[in-house]
Amino acid sequence: MLEGIGLDAGQERIYLALLAAPARDAAELAARTGLPEERVAAALGAPEGRSYENPKPGVWELVVESRRTTPVFSAPFTLEASVTR
């Protein structure tokens, strides 16, 4: 169902499980999906390293959601995006 956006069957299973009920960690999600914890952890990955391999052509929209949850005035986070042809 989600192959069109670059997710394989395992990643789709993990994604759908997260939609149904957020997990506390990879171990809990692995138990829920029946996939090995290492596979789940790899699929979740680090936010700074996520990408779509061979995306379908068309219009893509990047949405970045952010909200202040601490009184800290500076955050060490940045967003970098690139589009290559």
C-alpha cells in the first residue's frame, strides 16, 4: 500500500502500528509488530538521516512541526533538505 512513497512491507507495518498506538520504544513496537527489535530500530532511524529512495515524480511538500516544550530559548536543531534530479 505505501510502496509508492518508498516504504517496504516491514516499514509499512511499523508505520501502521505507530498510527494505531504510539509506542514508548523500539522494543515495544517490535513486540507489537512481530518484527525483530533491530529491524524496528533501523526503520525508525535517526531523524537527521531519513530519506526516500527513488521517490515518485510530482509535487512534494515538506512539513516541519515544532513547538516549544521547554523554557530554553535556543535549540541546537536545524533542518536541511535537498532535491536532486
